[in-house]
Amino acid sequence: MKFADRLDNFGAEIFAALNEKKIQCEAKGQKIYNFSVGTPDFPVPDHIKNALIEAAGDPVNWKYSLRDMPEMLQAVCEYFKKRYDVDGITQDMVMSCYGTQEGCGHLALALLNKGDTILLPDPCYPVFQAGAFLAEAEPFYYPLTKDNGFLPDVNSIPEEVALKAKVMIVSLPANPVGSVAKEGIYDEIVAWAKKYDVIIVHDNAYSDIIFDGNVGKSFLKTEGALDVGVEFFSLSKSFDVTGARISFLVGRKDIVAAVKKLRSQIDFGMFIPIQKAAIAALTGPLDSVVSQNAEYQRRRDALCGGARKIGWNIPDAKGSMFVWAPVPEGHGTSMEFCMELLDKTGVLCTPGSSFGPSGEGYVRMALVATVPVIEEALETVKNSGILD
């Protein structure tokens, strides 16, 4: 049987190899410090859980929903005003997605034809590449460099590429590099997008995990942004509901309508109890969002600051729940260092090479452990002699 050629674009070699090594280490009785997967370890707020539980008790809510509930769409509109000070979002500018991961795939299929050019950040979250491959589009990787603070620079994109580009994905705060938007960067992107008639897709998964007094914003707050683009807005990280897969595509009406049309062909709507949970999150208190951001910063300080004290020069992440750590000199590729680190210390992280061509030379570490566990892991690294 010959399966679709597009499957050849997707490989699990890196993660399969890491998992196999992890199993070997565990079999030897080695303690594993897992910093590889960005799954929050905070509890789901009670008011969100209770909303889902109550809705699940009603047999009617187990039928096809067939649509996004107007109450949920309105809650998104009002949240954008309350949280991001974005005016003018109406219900026809919002649709739900089963997580941004699913949303990226559907958006690419709705917007791109075979051979169309899509601009992707490099390094980037791998699902951005997956969406391009599903649509059989041609990715052009614009680099996020250390010298530019790992931020997009639209002026560095060659004119011939800009002229044929159809979509550009931007993500700030950025996974995996931990950069955050600087003043004026969205204005530059909007002006560039209007000049070259490019759709901007902004992934805003980490606006509530941002450090050092910075404030997470929405791309849609920028003047002219609603003319050129949309934003993926996720509840996963802010409200610790990753398994519920609650995300929204928000922005330009025709783009949202196109993705909604595609999704209607393959989906009967989000489970109503999950929609009720989303409403509870969007309309309820935000105390836990604020307190966990402070805890993420404490973890960032413990990991980055603690690593520097033992001779591993890891710069402070500015935002997101990830740290972008350079591979220490003399330890080979990012994959080789991940294997060595796991073997000698039990610390498991993700090789930068899995995030695009420019990811080589780095590893990604997720802030998913408490400060004492981070300190214990760093002590293990120090005592292993791997940094000597």
C-alpha cells in the first residue's frame, strides 16, 4: 500500500529517539527531570471545572453542538476588550478551534493553494510547518536571530519573496525562543503586510506568561491589524486547560469565514460542556492567571540564573513558558547534547533542531517544574561534571 506522499514531510525520529533514551534511563533507576513538554502543572481553576461538570450533567449537552454558542463568542469579544483593550471584535470575527494546533492546519488548508508561499519564523513551533506541508505550500523561513533579540524583521525579507508571499505567521511571546514584542514591531508588520498584500496570522498563546514587568498584548490592538490578519487566542496556557483544546481564531471577517467554512465540512462543533468551560474562563476571575505568571517568573529566574551560576550561560527568557538554552561549547549538535544530558543527569529537554533550521545549537527547556525541582536538577547537572 502506498500512502500519501505528504506523510513524508512528518517525521518523529527526534522525539522517538529521546523517548527511547528516556526509557533506558528509567530502566536503570535514574531519576528523570522532564523539561521537554510544555504542559502546565498548575491546577485548573474550580469555577472552570465546575462549569464543565454541571454542563456535562445535562443529557441535552451530549448531542452535536453544530455551532459555537453565541454566549461563548460574545465572551471572547468582551474578553478582548477587557484584557487587551481591543475594540470592534464582533461575533462574526470569532470561531472556535480544537486548540491552535488544529486551527493552524485548517487555516492553512483554507488560505493556501499548492505552491503558495508562506513565511514562517525560524526557529518556530513545529505545527506552523505542519500546516504549510498539509496545504502543500512553499515555506520561506525568516530567521529569528540572537542579534535581533529573536524578533521578526520584515525588512530583511527579500523583495522577491515578499511579492509572492500570501501568508506570514508571527508568534510573540515566541515558542521556543522566549522573545516578546518590542514597542512598534506590530506597526512595522502591519505596514509591511499592507504594502505586499500579505495575510498576517499571529499566534498569541503566551500573552499571559510574560516577565520583568512587560505586558502581554494582542496583535489586533495595532491600528490596521484587522485589515490584514487574524490571531489565534488560546485558553490552554493561561487557564491550564490544555487537554480541553480550547482556542479561537479572531480577526478579519473573511478569513474567519473561510476557515469556518472548511471546518464545517469535517466537524459538528465543539462539545457543549467545553464551551461552557470556556465561557467560565473568559468571564470569571483572573487571579490565578496573575499568580501563576509570577510563579513562572520565579521558575525562569531559578533555571536561567541557576544555570549561569554553574557555568551554563542561559539568557533570561522574556516570555512564554520556555527557555532557549545554548548548547555548551564542545558538546556537539543539539540532539547529541540532549542525549548526553539525559544520560549523565536525567535532565530531559528538546533539541533545537526540531524547531527549524536555525534551531541547531540550542535546546528548549519548559518551565514545568517547581523551583526546588529545578534547583535539584541543576545541582545534578553541576555534580555530573558535564559542564567542566
